[in-house]
Amino acid sequence: MATALSTLMALPLEALAPASTPVDPLVRLRKALGSACPHLLMKRDDLLGFAQGGNKVRKMQTIAAEARAAGATALITCGGVQSNHARVAAATGAVLGLRVVLVLNGAPPASPTGNARLDALFGAEVRYVASREERSPAMQAAAAELEARGERPFVVPLGASTAIGALGFARAVGEIAIAGIKADTIVHATSTGGTQAGLIAGCALFGLRTRVLGISADEPATALRPVVETLLDAMAARVGAAHASIGLGHPVDVDDRFTGEGYGIPTPASTEALELVARTEGIVLDPVYTAKAMAGLFARIRGGEFTKDETILFWHTGGVPGFFA
């Protein structure tokens, strides 16, 4: 395991956000949730100092290094109109001098807001398609077009959820390990699987006996679990880790009860969570991911799943620009 951990920490990365993010105690939120509430902490990746932060920054640091090593002159990726990943890819291309083509499903906004406005600010070329199913063919078409013009495009899958991207997130667990933070459970929003795979692998490699609970923002648990397992398998191969030492062999813990009507559509529970965190802690969640994850955490606390002596770390994966969409 030490060798695998050393390999993880030696992975090339573009230091887009070299500083670690704080862990804040949520004292006032805990009080609001009642005397039986466990200790609550929040990992503030919304404060990552690049492109308005978020979990996609950690993934892009290793993916951008992979792209540069391949001699890429352009990044091509996809998402929804308000994609956090697209926003971070656009900013990455801007600072590294790479062309960025974003394939986004949805109608072109008449007046861009939130992440869409930032995509334009960072100078990305945006191509719109009608549906999710059309994104992959449109990315391949963009890559072929750029290659015909003598460029070297690098295609980044949805959410940067590749083995290399997930390993970039696994490195983040070292920040809480070094700080001596001992959480019984890490709760986070999960959608494309890379963040959850990174957290599972990171906890295993850094020797933390911590449960990793992903609250799905959109996908059913039956679809997400095998994605996370496949990523973990590829991550193990990349760093030379045995399956057990990277977290494989244990059930992937995904809760899909809080997705509501689907991606980007708030629920009454997620709206309540967003407002209560704002009004007790002055922290803004995003309506697509973290508000739904916090709603899932609230439900488990109110259902008596945790004891008041346990410590729960909520990993704020960012996405705040989406609040202003």
C-alpha cells in the first residue's frame, strides 16, 4: 500500500489550486438539527482557488497533466448548459493556452448566466446539442475537425470521471489525513462516479477507516455502483494497488432516494437543506448537487442513523455558480 500511495502522490498534475481547503465545524447547523445530531464538519472544496472552485478542479489537475504529456493543443469535453465540469475545463484551457470546445446539451441561453457566462468569460467555444445522447458523437466530430486542421485534441469524458481524474481526487483525502481529522462517515454528492471512487480510494490508501456515502444527484444506485467499481479497478492498475488496498471488495454506498425529478431539478428537501445551511452557517450550497446531498444527510440524521458522538464530514464539492443560473 505504501508503494501505491507513493505512486499516487507522484502522479503528474497541473497545480491549478495548490492550496488545501479548510474543514469547518458546522456548530450552528448541528444545533438547528437537534440534540441527537452528530458532530458535523464540512470540507470546503467550494473554496478551491481556481475557476470558482469545486471537485472538478481536483480532477482536472491530473487530467490536464495527462493532456499536456500527450501534446494536446485542445481540450474537448461535454456537459449540461450549467456544467461545473465544463466551466473548469474552460478555465484550464485558458491558463494552459489550450483551445477548449464544450459540447453542451440544452438550448443556447439568450443571456448566459452562472456557469454558461463563465464558459464564455474563459474563452471556450461552445457547441449545443439537443440531448445527452448527442454529446459523445458531437465531441468525436469536433475532435476529427480539429485533427484535420493540424491540432491535437484531447477528449475529456463527462465529469472528468476517468481513473486519472479520480486519482486526482483521491489525493485530496491526504489533506484531512494530514490534519488528523477522523470522520466516521464522509457524505458527498455523486453523479458520474469519479468523486466517489476518489474518496473511497483515498480513504483506503491513506489508512482512514471511514465510510464513504454518495448521495446521487440524478443516477440510480444500480447504475452508479458499477461505474465506481470500474473506476476503482482502473485506479488500482494505474498505481499498482491490490484491490483490497484501494477499497474494492466492499459495497459501494450510494443513496438514490433524493434525486427527485432528475438532474438539476430541485426538490422541497434540497431547497430546505440549501436554505438551512445558508441561514445557520452562511455557506451556499448549489441546487444541482450539494443541496440534494445535504438533504440526504438531513434525512439520515432525523431518522436516527447516526449517534450524537459520531463525526460526519460533508464534502462540499462546489458548484456555487449554478445557484446564479
